[in-house]
Amino acid sequence: DASSRVRSERAFLSELGADCRMPVAVHASIHGVRLRLRALVLSPSGSERIEGSAEGALESPEMLGITLGSELLQRGAGRLLEASG
């Protein structure tokens, strides 16, 4: 449902500490009883990018967002976001 999608996207953005001025994209979609989250973090110039995706239970949307956010932070998304802030 729409609530699960929005909750997972918000949890992802919160985990990153991102706001609406940062180059971050996140999209949640439902596939049967599974929730899929795809995300992208860009450097301010757009020359660097970190992408990721995760899939999980529809009943745990926040956990999915936190998990993907944490993964992207471990892969360097924090550095890209700091450069844009």
C-alpha cells in the first residue's frame, strides 16, 4: 500500500540525514507481498553516484529503508552528501 512505500522512503532519507536540497532519489514499489526500494545518491556535480536496492517484507517498511540507507552510507554516500550540504 501507499503507506508502506512512503514509510520506507522516509526511513531511508532519515537514515542518510538527507533533506530536499540534497541530490538523493528513492523509490519504493510493491511486488506481491514484497516491498522493493531503489535509491541513488549523487555528488553535487553529478560525476559520482552510489546506487542500491533492497527488498523486504511489506510489513517492515522502515527496516527496509534503514537497511538500504545504512548500506549506502557504508559505501560512501555520506561523503557525497557532505559535499552537497
